[in-house]
Amino acid sequence: MEATGGCYCGSLRYSVSGAVAVSLQCHCLECQYITGGNPNVIVILPFGNFLYTTGSPTTFWRGDFKIPVLRHFCPNCGRAIGSRSPARPNSMIVKVGTFDDQKFFKPQLAIFTCDKQDYHQIPKNLPADDKTVVKG
Ligand SMILES: [Zn+2]
Ligand SMILES: [Zn+2]
């Protein structure tokens, strides 16, 4: 696929090419912080297929975590774009809501449902796992 996206204010823009490796809906507590309460919907891409075309992200990681992910966000509007995980050093994890057109997204698995809140929805027939971190 060829796709573009960016932050809320337009200071950060990116382009993506090639196939999405994994499409997930994550219910973990960290994702709830980042989204504002709902599960996070993300796609995982080979890092080489993700390119910032305008601007550079500010990054942040939690120093108190043993294996923190590096979070990318816009230095101007604060919009979270995605993250890099030490568990997937060759991947970029991108938040679906930052794509200009999100219609391509189809989650293949709901993960960390151990942290699921009662108000979270899991689409009918979507496989769910309480902890799994999918390789890919
Ligand atoms: Zn921005
Ligand atoms: Zn999560």
C-alpha cells in the first residue's frame, strides 16, 4: 500500500509504502493513557517503509521502565504518531488515526485484553488475547 499521514497541526507528515505486517487493537493501560481511554489501533510496518516527509518528531520514553518504547510525537501539537519498540527493532508502530485515510485498517487481533475496560468494544469475531505481543 501507499499511504500518507501526519499530526493534527500538519508540522509532521509521513509516507508509508509496502505491506502492513500486523494490524492490532491494544487494550493495555499504556495505550489507554495515550489514547485518552480507549484501546489503541495500530499497524506495524518495516521501519524502512516509513518516512517522515515534513518535520521531525520529538521523542519520549519512560526512564522508569525496563524496556521502554520510544514514542514519537509532534513538537508543536503533541499528537502521538507512533512508537519504536526494542522488541521490534526493525519496525515502526503507527497509530491508525494519524493516517489521512484509515479505511484500509482491519484489526486482526485484540491484545492485552487483561487490561480491557467494560466500556471497550471488541469487534465481533475478532480474536482476542489477554497478553500476546505479536511477532512480525
Ligand atoms: Zn502537529
Ligand atoms: Zn498497548
